Amino acid sequence: MHISQYGNSIPRSLSFIFLFLFQFETVFPAPTGHVCHPEQRDALLEFKNEFEIGKPSYICGDSFVPKTKSWANNIDCCYWDGIKCDPKSGKVIVVDLFCSGLHGRFHSDSKLFRIQSLRFLDLSYNDFSGQILTSVGNFSQLATLCLSYNNFVGEIPSSLGNLSNLKFLQLSHNNFIGEIPSSLGNLSNLISIDFYHNNFVGEIPSSLGNLSNLNTLYLSDNNFVGEIPSSFENLSYLDILDLSHNHLVGKLPSLTRLSILRFLNVESNIISDKFPSWLTSLTNLRFLILSFNSFHGPIQKIKSLKKLEIIDISHNHFNGTLPEVFANGCNLRTLHVGHNELAGKLPRSLSKCSYLEVLNMEHNGISDTFPFWLESLQSLQVLVLHSNEFHGSLQHHHPKSASSFPELHIIDISYNYFSGILPFDFFVYLRAMYSERNRSELKYIGEERVYYQDDSLVLLNKGVEITYTRILTLLTAVDISGNRLHGEIPKSIDLLKSLIVLNLSSNCFTGDIPSSLANLTMLESLDLSHNKLSSQIPPALGYLTSLSTVRVSHNQLVGPIPQGVQFQTQDSSSFEDNLGLCGRPLDKKCGDVDTEQLQEPESVEEKEEEEKVFSWTAAAIALAPGVILGLTIGHFVTLQNPQRLMKISVRHQYKMKHKNGTLEADSG
Ligand SMILES: *[C@@H]1O[C@H](CO)[C@@H](O)[C@H](O)[C@H]1NC(C)=O
Ligand SMILES: *[C@@H]1O[C@H](CO)[C@@H](O)[C@H](O)[C@H]1NC(C)=O
Ligand SMILES: *[C@@H]1O[C@H](CO)[C@@H](O)[C@H](O)[C@H]1NC(C)=O
Ligand SMILES: *[C@@H]1O[C@H](CO)[C@@H](O)[C@H](O)[C@H]1NC(C)=O
Ligand SMILES: *[C@@H]1O[C@H](CO)[C@@H](O)[C@H](O)[C@H]1NC(C)=O
Ligand SMILES: *[C@@H]1O[C@H](CO)[C@@H](O)[C@H](O)[C@H]1NC(C)=O
Ligand SMILES: *[C@@H]1O[C@H](CO)[C@@H](O)[C@H](O)[C@H]1NC(C)=O
Ligand SMILES: *[C@@H]1O[C@H](CO)[C@@H](O)[C@H](O)[C@H]1NC(C)=O
Ligand SMILES: *[C@@H]1O[C@H](CO)[C@@H](O)[C@H](O)[C@H]1NC(C)=O
């Protein structure tokens, strides 16, 4: 149900097919009055019987059509579902079986290989296994080959370089192995190569630099080694270059001539280079992803990149300051420079980036005061300043009240040197967290864009990372831990009705735990540990049935621990080192009278507990669009019971989304 809801975000190889079929439709009108060749019909019928129709791929949703089911002897095969014939010769030229639920092993003597007239073969999104590439050389006319999302194995034979009409070669999400034969560099008509997520090894052949018509090149998520071929600087029609998640070394070639390039992703390699100054020539670049490499040195002032929407240069060794580059126009949605060695201040020109949604500066040495000057950014949803040298007070002296941070719902300023009191009105400005978000309107940051980014969250669960593939817009979190704040926790905290994560630990807060916290009915993680809070834990907190993690250790609290299930199931270390806490889960017993008084009805809790599990399950299911675009869901099972949400940090992964067969230039 949730998957079909996202049916319009067609995976990229599907979209190519639609585009291409459409071309066929116009070039070859319906085969009027043609009778298919009997030997081709028989070959297709035998091919049909080589495979079972099993469960459709979960990705297909509404696109699932068991096309071969309708194939029958008494109908002209040119009219079968998924088959098209050449209007002149009557020979089969299209076999389009994507999302047809086919299951079984391909053998090199499959009857399909008899259909030598084939120009278009799409077997993607089925459950095929076995080798196929050794025999596709039989289709000498082939222009489109789509095998994505199956379990095909084997190497690419160098004879594939003989299919000189090939335009689209989509092999993503299989188990193909071996090296890319350099003969592919002879396929001068190639427009698109997609080898995403296989087990290819070896160096990327420099002959690919000869593919002068190449528009799309995905080699991501394989085991390629060596350097990026310098011949790539000749790929002047390239729009998308994705080399992420390999073991590539060396420097980036100078890609100045790729003047229409919009998407450049080299994430997660071992590239050791300076900031590429030639980027200035790429005036159409929208995505720049250099994260998880060994880039170093200062970040160049990049002029004329006004179209950039996503910059992710995190997890490198960039140093120096972030240049003031945004003053003359800025289209940025995400700026992620976390985990570098940047110093100095935040560039004030960021306030010109009115589309900015995610700003992540974590783990640098940035020394500045709190950026209240970003308050007017109407789209800012996520602000992460974790582990820097931010300092000064959080007192906002010139608030524009109503319009302050109107969309901010994740703020992490932990591990800095903010000091003074937490002003009573600090929470008042976070209006986006006031009202509960509509859980039936699950969305992800960036979802409505044609190009989208996966901004994912990593939540540590006892040291095990759970990756939320994309940030749910309904996740709301405030993490102020590890600063030097003192004074009382402002009562205004209860305005943030949609808060799910609150971490105030490791400061010097004094006074009571505000009982108004009991009004935060969505709260799942509450950490008040390592402060100087005193008196009792408000018994009303025991009614917070969403809570799965509570920590109040290392304070000066006294009296009984609330008796709700959520408190009773915590580890006793969550309450240790206080002046006088008593009752379960601590060993220290309270006076009988006290416990009696605070006993609460348990039946309510159980019902609510079920509800909690349900809502997280819903969230997990709804994360499936990430899966559609080829991301793992292994972790999501864990989400159904997020016992201990700990440190939040924002991580990003990027994929492309195509719409209606074409990559749209304007994302609005
Ligand atoms: C490829 O085509 C040739 C010529 O028609 C045929 O003899 C051969 O069996 C075909 N190969 C396969 C694997 O079907
Ligand atoms: C591919 O072409 C080469 C010559 O370019 C030829 O030697 C070879 O036999 C061909 N392979 C196939 C499988 O047709
Ligand atoms: C490319 O084609 C030429 C001739 O068409 C051939 O001589 C050469 O061997 C081919 N290159 C590769 C790497 O197969
Ligand atoms: C590119 O093509 C040219 C001529 O077609 C050829 O001489 C050259 O060897 C090819 N480069 C690579 C790396 O295959
Ligand atoms: C780019 O193409 C030109 C002309 O085909 C060729 O001379 C040059 O060597 C190529 N550059 C690289 C780095 O391969
Ligand atoms: C940046 O790092 C390089 C070494 O990679 C060092 O030589 C340089 O002094 C550093 N610059 C700054 C401003 O820290
Ligand atoms: C939540 O969203 C759903 C679907 O858009 C809508 O039907 C429903 O009325 C909304 N509920 C609230 C409380 O806004
Ligand atoms: C919760 O909010 C209501 C009104 O919004 C208020 O009357 C009540 O005192 C609050 N409860 C706590 C425990 O602060
Ligand atoms: C709260 O923040 C501290 C310090 O950043 C961290 O160690 C702790 O795990 C966090 N607590 C929770 C419950 O996430």
C-alpha cells in the first residue's frame, strides 16, 4: 500500500524503458496485419515455459503485470503483452518483461536467444538468476539491454563490445563479477551505463572515455580500484557521473569540459586531492558529493555555482574557513561539511540561501556564536552544529518572534561551549515543533524534488548504528547536551508537543525536572543525566507511554522512581548516582507508603505500548521508497522497537530520481 503510494518515483532504469518504448511507438507504429514468424512464436512460448511466475518484486507495486501469462498460441505473437514486431519484417524486436514476476535460472541455451532480431530486451525487476551475458552477443541488433534488479551472475564478455547499436546498458542490482572489458569503449552509441550495485572489480577501463555520446554513467557500489581514468575529461555529454562506494584512489581528473554535468558523486572512495578548483567551469552542477574520501586543504571559493543544490563534502580533511560564497545567489538545499578540520566562523552569506533545508557542520573546529541570523530561513529543517567550538549564550536579543526558524524540527548543538542559562523563551522560537505532526502524512526531506537527496539519520543503539535511510519530516529532536548551560530547564519546553528526542545531558542544569515535560506525549527518548537536578522525578512522567529511553543518572534527585512501565524497564544505570532515588529498577527500596501512593494502573500502558510499536512499524514501511531506489532495509526491522535511541547524527546518501522517463532540469 505504501509502496504503490510512491509509484510515481519510478526507479531510474524503468524510466529509461518508458522513454525508449515511447520512441519505438513513434518510430514503429502498431504492426497492422502482421503475423509473427512461427519459429519466433514457438521460441517465445518455450521461453515462457522455462520460467515460473512467482511473487512480484516488492519494488514493482502497481507496475506488476504477469505479461507472459497471456501469451498463447491462438493469438498473433506480435500482439502479446510485452512483445512488439517490426512492421516491415514482422520479426520480434521488443521483449519487455519488466516487473513480470518471472522466476528461474537462465541457461545459455534459453530459447530467447533464438530471437536474433531483438533490439530491445528488458528483463528488469524479476527474479531471474544464472548467466545471461555470455549469450546476449546473439542479439546483434540490440539497442537496449535492461537486466537490473535480478540475481544474474557472471562476467561481462568482451564480445559485448560487438553490439555496436547498444544505447542503454542497465545491469544494476545483480551479482555480476569480473572486470569491465575495455571493448565496451567501442560502443560509440552508448548513452547510458548503469552498473550500480554489483561485484565488479579491477580498474575502470580508460576506453570508456571514448564514449562520446554517454549521458549517464553509474559505476557506484562495486569494487573498482585504481584511479579515475583521465580520459573521462572527454565525456563532454555526461549529465550524471556516479562513482561512489568503490575503492578508487588518486586525484580527480580535471572535468572542465563536462559542461552539462549536473550530478557528480564520488562518495566513499579513497580519493586524495585538493578541492577541485575546475568546478568553476561546471556551471550546471547541482549535486556535488565528495564525502568519505581524503580530500584536504582549503575549500576554494567556487564562483558561478549558483545552481548547486546539494554540497556534501563531509568526512574529509578540508581545513581553513568556509568561504563567503553565497552572497550572489544560492540555491542550496543541503550543505554538509561535517567531519572535516574547518575553523573560523560560519559564512554569514548563508543567510541568503533561502531554500536551505539541512545545514550540518558537525565535528569541525568552528568557533562562532549561535547562528540566530539564520532564523529567517523559511525552509531550514535540520541544524546540526555538534562537536565544534560554538560558544556564548543562547539568549536571542533581537528575535523576529513569529518568523524565527519556522520549519526547524531537528536541532543538535551538542558538544560545544554554549554557556549561561537556557533562556526561558529558547523553546518558544521552535514553532515547527509545537504541534504534533500528522503521522499519516509521512514525508521525507527533499521528497518532492526531482533530484532528491537522502538525508539519513544514524541513531546509535548501544554502539550499533541504525540508519534511517531518509529523515522523516516528523522526526523532531532537540539535543543541547555537552555544553556549559546552567540554571533551570525552562518550563516552555512543554510547547514542543511533537518532540520525540530531548537530550539535555552533561550540562549544569539545576532545580526541578519540570513537570510540564509530562505534556510531551510523543517523547521517546529523554536524557537529563549528568546535571545538578534536584528534588523528585515528577510522578506524571510515568504516564509518558511513548518513552523508550529515560536517563536521569548523575544528578541530585531524591524520592521514588515513577512506576510506569517505561521507567521500570530501564536499566538501573539510568538512575544511578543520585542523592536519594529509590524503588525499581534500583535495588534501594522506598518506604512502603510511598510506593503504594504512586502505584498506577498498568492496563493503559499496555494498550499504548502496542500503539507505539504500530506507529514505528508504519514508519518503517513508509521508508520503503528508499528501498525502491536501491538502499538496504536490513536495519528497519530494528526500528519496530527502538529501545534505546542514543546519539543522533545526520548522515546523507544521494540517489537520483527520474520522473516520467526524463531527468527534469527544473526541480522547482
Ligand atoms: C545464437 O544464434 C545461432 C544462429 O541462429 C544459433 O545457432 C544459436 O543456437 C544461438 N545461440 C543460442 C544460445 O541460442
Ligand atoms: C566480436 O568481434 C571480434 C572482431 O571485432 C571478433 O573477432 C569476435 O569473434 C566477435 N565476437 C563475437 C562473439 O561475435
Ligand atoms: C574496437 O574495435 C576495433 C575495430 O572495430 C578493434 O580493432 C578493437 O580491437 C576493438 N577494441 C576492443 C578493446 O575490443
Ligand atoms: C579511443 O578511440 C581511438 C580512436 O577511435 C583509439 O585510437 C583509442 O585507442 C581509443 N582509446 C581507448 C582508451 O580505447
Ligand atoms: C580526449 O580526446 C582527444 C581526441 O580524441 C584525445 O587526443 C585525448 O587523448 C583524449 N584525452 C584523454 C585524457 O584521453
Ligand atoms: C591545512 O592542512 C595542510 C596539510 O594538509 C597544512 O599544510 C595547512 O597549513 C593547513 N591549513 C590550515 C589553515 O590549517
Ligand atoms: C492527516 O492527513 C490525512 C491525509 O492527508 C488527512 O486525511 C487527515 O485529515 C489529517 N489529519 C489531521 C489531524 O490533520
Ligand atoms: C499540560 O498542558 C495543559 C494545557 O495545555 C496544562 O493545563 C497542564 O498544566 C499541563 N500539564 C503539565 C503537567 O504541565
Ligand atoms: C545524550 O547526549 C549525550 C552526549 O552527547 C550522549 O552521550 C547520550 O548518549 C545521549 N543520550 C541519548 C539517550 O541519546
